Amino acid sequence: MPNPIRPDVTPRVAAPLSSLGERFAAVRALTLALAEPLSDADATVQSMPDASPTKWHMAHTTWFFETFVLRDHVAGYALHDERFPFLFNSYYEAEGRRHARDRRGMVTRPSIDEVRAYRAHVDAALLDALPGLSADAQALVALGCHHEEQHQELLVTDILHMFSENPLEPAMWPAPRKVPVAMPGPIGWIAQDGGIVAVGHDGDGFAFDCEGPRHKALLAPHAIADRTVTNGEWAAFIADGGYTEARHWLADGWAWVKAEGIVAPLYWEQGEAGWTRFGLDGRRAIDPAAPVTHVSFFEADAYASWAGARLPTEFEWEAAAAAHDATGGNQMDVAGPVEPRPSAGGPAFFGDVWEWTGSAYRPYPGFVTAAGAVGEYNGKFMSSQFILRGGSCATPRGHARASYRNFFYPHQRWQFTGVRLAKDI
């Protein structure tokens, strides 16, 4: 389906676009299309400190291009609005004071239409300037495109959380017709001999700084599951006392379960007819064959213990996934229904759900933080978080790769996060 884009905010292009210009225009158009079904109120609300309003995502990604490309590399460029850097800077200390993250929902103005106008202004200026930009500035445009794709996924998951807090539980998109799918057979295991493997990005094409340097890692013999854990399997974990017995939980995880009253994955509710889940298509019965999602690292680790397995390390996952197509699987192509789907068969390492690993988010040997404000992009977050791999149904197709390192705190679960098991052999 085509992306619906408002004609008054489509970038004005006077000449044929370069491949980078085409990519920039396509990424910017998808963000507009994702926001199109929302009212101004929908786009303004902030449902929790971890989430941001749609309007903020739209403006922040624009601020990134305006600040790091237009302001810093285009002579004579004047900011669209001198107030916007304070409102739409995220965490860049080098860029000065900024509005508090947990207060972003209070920015009722500018309106979403004013933010669309801001985007149109910056898009036109950047596309005008693109042919004359230096290689360094063009690299920042490429970084900004990947950065915006990250925010497209956050935009979708933040909308889901926001709608889940609405007592009406509205749907963002109509539910596609469901085709019944048989439950998959038992998990199969892909044996790996172990040994020394090369991990990290190989330098061919784009990568975030935290994906390198490429280096050697030693793997012990192990096996990794050929699919992720399903809703049906997770329901069995719940029925067997998974959330009521401490024996499978890390101490911090069990304290979190007790303090927060956790009894099931986020968005699950139990009714007379069984478990339901809330999604971007509203509340529906869980599909037992679909991958379980919206679980924390704590839950993933407890399930793995209950199942007599463990979580893979990030390098075990990368070594197994390297031979698979990173552009395959159920990922986001256009603004439309976003939901994990039952496996079509065969080992799929990309799409549907981000997969928790047992690895902490730390720098690779030889990692060096980039100079300047963009050096704050990843390095300063390498503490107290865990790595996820593989991309999800809300990840724009082409954004993920085998070396891609996503990371969240162990209690967080509003993203499309799931579980793939591993075991020692």
C-alpha cells in the first residue's frame, strides 16, 4: 500500500535525487505516513517517561538534520525556529540545555501541523544543499536516516503504549484478516561447534559506532533454537507458576515482579475466554502460534531457566544469524498493520521480535567514542543494559543486520521484545 503523505509537506525537489537523497526522502515520508492516522491530541500525549509523543519524534529527528547537517555544514543557514533546539534536543549535553524528557507531553504547542511545516522546511533545505555537501556532512545525513528509522520504531511502540492507557483501547490500524496457523512443532536446535569467530561490523556499508571494531570472540560448543518462543509456550510457563515461584528468577527480576505485580507479558489480560493481548489493531485473543512479545530481560531469563535452557550470548546469536538474510522476515515496509506473526517455517533470525541475549551492553575492544556531540549517540549508554538482536515487526526493513546491537534496561518491555533460547552442548 502506498504511504499517504500530505501534499503540503512533501519535500520540494528541483532536480533528480541522488541515491542518498532518495533514501532521505523515503525515510522522511514514512515518518509522516506513520503519524497520519493520529489526531493532534494523539500525537501530543506522553504515556510514560520511557516513551515520547509522536510529535516529539517527528520534530527531534528533524532537529537532528537541522543541527548536525544544516547548521554545521551549510553556510548562511538560519534555524527554522530558535526555540526548537531547547524543545527537541534529546540527550546531547554538548548542545546545551533541553526540555526534561519526562515533560515532553506538556509541549502542546507547536501543533502537529507546525511540526509538519518544520519538517518540510528542513527537508527542502537539506535536499537543496545535498549535492554540495562534503563527504563528512553526507555521512551525517546517512546517520540521520538510520537515526530516524530508530525513531520510527519508537514512534510505533510509543503509540501502542499510549493507546493501551486509553480505556477505549483504540486501534491505530484495522486488523488484517487472520489466517489460522497451526502451532509450530517443538523447538529445533541448531548445533554450533564453537571456536574462534569474527564478530562486529566488517566495514562494508553503514553501521553504528557500537557495532565495531570487528574482533575475534571464543564460543564454547552450544546450540541455538531455530525459532523464538510462542505465546502458547509462554501461557504454559504462566500456568506452571512462572510468575509466582521465585526459583527461576534473578534476584533483581523477582524483586521487580513483586514490586510491580507482574503476572504476564505487557498488554496481556486474562478473561473468561482466556488470554488476550492489546496491539495496534486493538484487543484480540492471543495467537498461540505467534512469537511472544513485550517481555523484559528478567522475564526472558526466567523463562529460559524454566525451559531448562538459557539466553544466547550476543556473539552466539550473531554467529548463527550471519548466514541469514537480514532483510527477510516480518519487518516494517509501509505505514500499516504492525504485529508479530507465526513463523512461516525455517529458522528466521530477523523480524517479528527483538531477541534478548544474555550479554551486557559494553564496548568492544578498541571502541573509541567519536568526537563532538554525535559521539554521545551510543557510547555513554554502555552501562546497566542488555543487548537485543534481530529486529522486529516495527523495524523498518533494511535497518537491521547481523552485527546490529539494540539495547534496553532489563525491566523494559514496551518494545517488541521476545525470546530465543540457547543451551550448552
